[in-house]
Amino acid sequence: MRKLLFILFIVGAFSSCTKDILDTKPYNSISEGLMWESEDLADQGVIGIYNALRESTTGGLNYATFDGLGFVNQYYKNGTDLGFVSGTVTPSHFLIIDSWKQHYEGIHRANNAILNIPLKTEASEEKKSRLVAEAKFLRAYFYYRLNVLFHGVPLYTEPVDNAETIKPRSTVMEIWEQCIQDLTDCINEPSLPNNTIEGSLHGRASKGSAYALRGMVYMWMKEYAKAAEDLEAVGTSGYSLYLGEWSNLFKPEYEKTNEMIFPLQYDEAAGFSSDIQQVVGGRSHYDGWTEAQPAPDYVDLHQWADGKPFNWDDVIPGYSSMPVNQREVFFLRDGLDKNSPVTVIQNAYNTVEKRIGAVTMAEHYLKDENEARIKTAYENRDPRLKKSVITPYSTFTSWNPYWNSGQEHEGTMRWPLLGQNAPYWDMWSDKRNLGFYIYKKFNAEGKGVYIARDRVYIDLPLIRYADVVLLLAEALNEGGDLEPSVTALNRVRTRAGMPALTIGGGSPNGVTGKEDMRERIKYERRIELALEGVNYFDELRWGTWKEVKFYQGNGVKAYWGSIEQRYSWKGDYIWPWPIPAAEIQKNPNLVQNPGWIN
């Protein structure tokens, strides 16, 4: 194996690892670790804490799980976010239960290590101190996320048995203070390296990652001066922006760059790999499911290459004033003909005509130029669009082991779909009769990149330096330092190939003040960090989640805006999340968040 970070640790080091499926004890409980005596066992115990990051809500499918709730992604029917966006979520929703359970699993593993390593492990003091610092970083990471989602949770900093997991909820501020204390301990620990870019500790906690996470905590606390100081320190710890081709950041051969501050590491071996390909790929991409789809609003957000906001009317005059369903006509493939001798083409024409109307087809469909017209909407845009999303009538070298004798082929995203094999080679998002975008980001192109759809070995960045730089720009702007904020943001923007912002109006890139700069920062974070599990947390922190996700007429949409599944706002109490109903039943000292019924 090329990576050894997430090896299986000895069963028994953490007794909660083998929970009975019918266990009714609280999930935020664990017995004291028993196997910390040797240096090797201590190493394995700390690796066990990192291993908790592989769960679906802590890091593993964090990307699709949480971005599906945010602005940039959309799920479909049975997706993770269904209960949240359809107005049916309850305290027994599996995402709420799993988030609580999986984060506390990591916390209790960390508590075990923090207590036992100094007392029991036979190793150098330097080694023991580094391992404890790593455990504290991970504990802070897990508490950070729990606090964002639930707004105050029980605080456990020592190993406890099941009978002792009955603490009431600590306040939001008390959890933030614990995170800050843990991360400060990491920063002050001499044995913790400034960075882990190279060497055997690659990807593990460092002073730089501790500065980054503490800066994130300060952003939530609105302590902007402290946040800016910490976020600046990440750069002096050795991390920096990767200055090569932006899309390389999401390919296995470029995963070890100075930009990856805290990556979740994977190996191609079964049991050590990721299934991100399965989530973002379509039926012709390793037989994927396209569960995480780029939302049309996110695609439309990408600016023109000169920095001017994109507007469909600039491409197709009158587009915005047409009924949404009729806009489908502009996305149709060339060659549709109701009199075609090819039955599938005839049927496609008749189906679309029935759906949008004969008048619309007659007035707007260009039999030989329809594709060329719509392609102009995706040209000369922010370069990250074409590098992140497979857009209509673009091509992608796909491979599915079950089709075409397992040969790769160049598929084209066309609408309506006529066939996945010759002569059409249409690229399908899935078996759904609607045109959806597909992610190019994290989507491997060609045969032989990965063994299978669930054997993906690219590391997934939980914290990368572009995130830090954009947070720094935000902290500086909120603190009233506009000029250095613009300078920081331009580092990410110009790296992507977009024109630099300037101070002063008069051009698409002229920043007029603090409020305008806030919107510029939101744009960069939504575009730069899409599908990285960041956006949902951003929208919550900005207080924009309701307006960008639940406005009238939003939902799971096709390219042209037709809604397949409408979003429904349940109420202003939908965040913070409720405490899982089962946890309240087990712990009588837990009080539910307002607005929720167990």
C-alpha cells in the first residue's frame, strides 16, 4: 500500500468499535482504552482516532452529504438531504443520528488517547507529546462540527463509561472555548511539526492545521482579529497555494501539494478506499449514481471570464421571461426530426414537443445549430466552471466495465438521451428522464484510473489552503481592512484565471466597499470549494441558507430550471439541528432545541 495512515487498529483498543446492533446505550460513550502500553499500540490507537474521519458525516462522504444541503449541490429523491429540504426531517433522521454518533465516536477515542498515552505508553516524551497533540486536534475538529450543527453539546474531555454519559449540554461558548484550548495546546506543543507536507507524517495534524482550525472557530465566534492572526500563521507554517493547473488538485498524482493542510487519506486497497467516484459519476462513469449533482444555480453563478455576472439573456435574449419548462428547447440536441426514419429520433422529437408545445418547438428549435447556440453559454466563463462541471455538449472520456466490452469511450452530454452506446455515446447522469449536470471535479476520466467505482484512492482535503486564504479575506473585511482583504482574495481568484479585483467601482471587478466585498467572498468560496463539504457550513455561518436554498421555486432542477422535486422550508428552527431523539431518551439531562418534537 502507498499510504498507511488509516490502517486497521487492533480490535479491543476501543471497546465501542464492536457495538451490538441492538445496543441501547448512548452512542456518545466508550470505555477506557486498555491497550496503550507500547509505542506501537499507542500509534495504532491514535490512528484509530483518524480512522473515525472515514465515517459518512465526519469526513468520508462529508463532501456530498453536507454540500447536498447547501447551495452548490442537489440530491435526488432518496438523497441524504431529502428530509431537510422537503420539510419532513425529524430528530430521528439518520443524518442527525449519524452525525451525533460518529463525531462522538471520534471524541471518545481522542479522550482515551489523551489520558492514557502520558500514563501508560513506553515511548519518548517527545513522541508521546506529539501523539497527544494530534488527539487534541482531532477532538477539537469533532467538537467544532458538533457545535456548528447542534449549538451546544455535552462536553466530555476524559474517558467515561456508559453510566457516566449523562451530562447536560454545555453552551455554544463553552464548546468553542474547549476547541480553542485544545488547539492552543497543539500550537504550543514543541513536538508537533509546523507542517506535515512531506515525510511519514503526511496528512496528520500540524501546527499549521491547528492554526487553520482555530481560525475557523474564531470566525464562528466573530473574533475577526484573532481569526486573521491565526489564518495568516498557516502560511508561515509552510502551507501555500498550488500554482499549477487548478484541476490537478483533485487528481491522485497531485494530492501531496503544499495546499493540502489536512487531507483525508485513502488507498486503492479494498477497505481503505473512497467511493466519491460512485457519488459524482454517472451511469457511464464507472457505473456511478450521480447522487451529488451540481445545482443549476451554482452553475449559473459562474461569472463571465471578464468578471461580469452571468445572465442567460446575454446568450439567449428573452430567455428569462419564458416559462421555465419551455426553456428546455434551447438545450435540445441537433438533428431532432418528427419525420426522421430513425424511430428513436422521431420519438424524442414528439416527446419533447408534447412537453413544451409545438409553437415553442417551431419558433425556437434550430435543427442544425441548437447545440452550438447553447454551448456559448458555457464558454468564456470562470475557468473553474469547465474544470468542475461537465456542461451540455462537452465531452468526457468515460468507462463502464459493463458496457461496450469494458472499453472506454468519449461520451457527450446531450439532451434528450438517445443511447449510451454507438452511434450516440450519450453521457447519462443516471436513469432519470431529465437533464442534470454532472461533476467533473473528483470524477476520474478514462479507463484504468481506479479499479472500480468504490476503489478510489484520491485524498480528499478536509482543510486546504485556498479555504484558509478566503477565510482570511473574510476576517480582514469584517474587521474593516478592505485593501488587504482584496489582496488575499485575489491570490485565489487570479490563480484560477479570473481578473483581479480592485478597490473602487466602475468595472465588474471594482469593489465598492465592505458589503460588496462580502458578496465577492461568498462568490469565491462557493465556486472554489464546491463539493468539498464546506458550502453548507458557510451558508449557515453567513445566515444565507434559507434564502439561497429555499426561495420560492427552488428545488432539484434540470439545466433549464424545471423542478423535479421542490424544496420546502419547514421552519426557522430547522437549524440548529435537533438532538437525536434516541439520545434524549437515553440521557434525561439533555434538553431539545426549540421547535423540535422528539
